[in-house]
Amino acid sequence: MWLLDTFLKSAIKRGHLIVTNHDGTTLQYGAPENGVQPLRIRLTHRKAANHIARYPQVGAGEAFMWGWLEVEEPHDIRDLVLFVTRNAKREAGASLKPKGPLRKAAQKLLAKADSVNLRGKARKNAEHTYNLTRELYERFLDEDRQYTMAYYREDPETTSLEKAQLDKKAHLAAKMYIKPGQRLLDIGCGWGGFALYLARHYDVEVMGVALAPDQIAFCKERAEEAGLADRVTFELMDYRDVQGAFDRISSVGLLEHVGTPHYPQFYEHTNRLLKADGVMISHCCGRAGPPGFTDKWTRKYIFPGGYIPALSELVTQSEKHGWQVMDVEAMRFHYSHTLEEWYKRTVLHRREITELYDERFYRMWLFYLAGAEQSFRHGDMVNWQIQYVKDRAAIPMTREYIEAESARLRAADEGKVPRWHLDPALREAAE
């Protein structure tokens, strides 16, 4: 316990944390705050304290998954993660990262090796992440199943996740500067929401590609149901195998899965696919600082092969393959609000999720969502929206067209914001 005790004494300077070890001994950190209940955790296994202290980001997650770490009510694991990382923010999270040059170097090398995503591995990684049961994603995503950042133009406290995701799609579509009759490619199309949105709002043809079989099956079902199957097609395909010419390309939440060794291939191939006067828009998680590496826990349990890029990595590689960057937007804090809502919806469906999987999976998912939220709330994570062209004449000289088109699209959907069909308020009204 002494190792964890040493870590917590140095890390906790704000708030009040009370830790009860497996043998019943109790230690306190920080100081009481008027009117604020202390955060209490209980370690239930003799190995828990040392497992957490060796590498807090991995150890805490695994201890919580295994039931070695319990957070006492009225708090939960999200409260604990945000509490610790709010304290760690003063040192840029250094207290949570692997200690010592050898351990840091080892983690960096392992992360680099994991980011090599050849075709077979890329498909396996996609299936690990996205081929979980449809019912899982239905339980916490918005009604359109957007598994990327929502765009909170208005107060996050009063804006529904469905409205924020609809506004995100309008914002992205506006940056694509779409014209009637064009052919669009949506790389990493997910559950098809953005491709179907583009087809509904524009007189265009859209092709969506992804690597998870169940996602593509679901996309095709949605296209048929919406009466758009003649204009929107979905293929189980690696983007590197796509052929043809497209007027516009979108990739939303894709670059995090490409891997840094494959950025040259991504930019070279998409450049080949896009017409000379085309536009490509990319939306991805990003680092506001310099390049880094993906932590061990995320690589192991959530996104194998995943990496969140720094802007410098994306711009440098795109320049080498004929791209010109016309617009960059760093979207701060939006994802923290999105992840908070995903967490709440997951908690609402604890029983169903544990029945689909088990308690260990449910705890893993909670820790993942809480950890991701803190990265965007207290860490240096943002979302990059980058607009690329091959010819500077492909878009207007000023950005006014983006705001105008986004406003037009939002107005077209006025009164059409979907209601989450699992909203407890709807259930209560029905009863």
C-alpha cells in the first residue's frame, strides 16, 4: 500500500479522498471541503494497491474491471476518474503516465508496433471495436448511432445528444461544399448515418465503406428502410481497395484507426480517388500538443491499433502527397459532453448490458467512457476538422459559405430532431 499511498499523497491536492484497503486500514488524501462529500473508494484485493500504483491508467482500469476497486455511493467510477485527473491536470497528467525512461520507451515502442495496421489486422481491429452486438451501441449512442463527437452549438445542459449529433452532420456537410449530381465517398461509414444524411439533403450518390460486417449489414438495412438504396451503397471494404473517382470524400472517426505508419498510404490513395476539383473533409480525435502514443489500457481493451494524431502529423503527411489544407478547426470540449451523455446512457442500461456480456465488460465500458471524457475535459485532446483540396479554386475564398450552408441544413431539419427511443421519459409517458 505504501507505493499507492506515496502516489496519492503527491497527486491529490484538491478535494478529499478516503481509501479503505482490503485489510480495513483507512487513509485520507487532500482536505475536506465545505458542503462536499468526500469521495470514498474501497480496495477489495490484497494486490489492488500495488497493481494501481505501478501504472495508474492501466492498473486502476483493470482493478475496477476485476472488482478489486469499488467506489462507494453516492459517487461512481466517473467521479473518481474526473477527481484524480482534475488533480493531475496541474502537471499535464504526468503522475498518471508510466514512470522511468525504460518503461516510457517500452510503452512507446509497443504502441508504435501496434499502430501497424495491415489489411488483415485492420479488419480484425475494426471487428474488435465495432462488431460488438448492435444492442450495445443502441443502448448508449444517439438515435442515428453516431460514434463520434457531437457538436454542441448551444448549452450542453439543455441540448439533446440527438440535436448535437444532427448539428455535427450539418457542420461537416457544409465544409464539403457539395453540388448536385456529385459522387461522394464516406470512408469508415460506421452505421451509415452521415452517408444517409448526405443523400437526404443533396442530389448525390454516396458510397460508404467500413470493415465491420455487422455495421455494413446494418447500413444496408437502413438504406432500404429509408428508400435510399438506389443512391447510397455500402461495402465491406478496406478504403485502400476502393477504386474510381469521387467529387467529395469524408472520413469521420477514421484516422484514429489508420495508424501513423499508414498515413502516407491514406493520403496518397485518397488523393488518387479525388477528382482535381474535389474536396475532402476529415473529422478525427486529436492531440492539441505534440505527437505521443496510445496508452496501454486503451490499446489492449478498446481500440487495438488506434492512435490519436497531432495536427503536425496530419499536415506534414498530407503535404507530401499533393494536398493543400484550406481549413482547420480545433473543437474543444464537445467530446467531453458527448462522452458524459454516453456514460449516463450506459449506466441507465446496466442490466441489459451485463446480460449481453457480463459485469466485467460493463465495468470496462464505464472506465473507458469516463477515461475518454477526462482526456477531452482535463487533458489535451480535441477534435480536428480538416478540409483538404487539390486545387485552391475548389472552394470559395471566404468561410461564409460554411456558416450559411450549415444554417440552411439545420433549418431544413427544424422540428425533425429524433427522440432517443430508449429515453426513460418516453417509457414513462407510454406507461
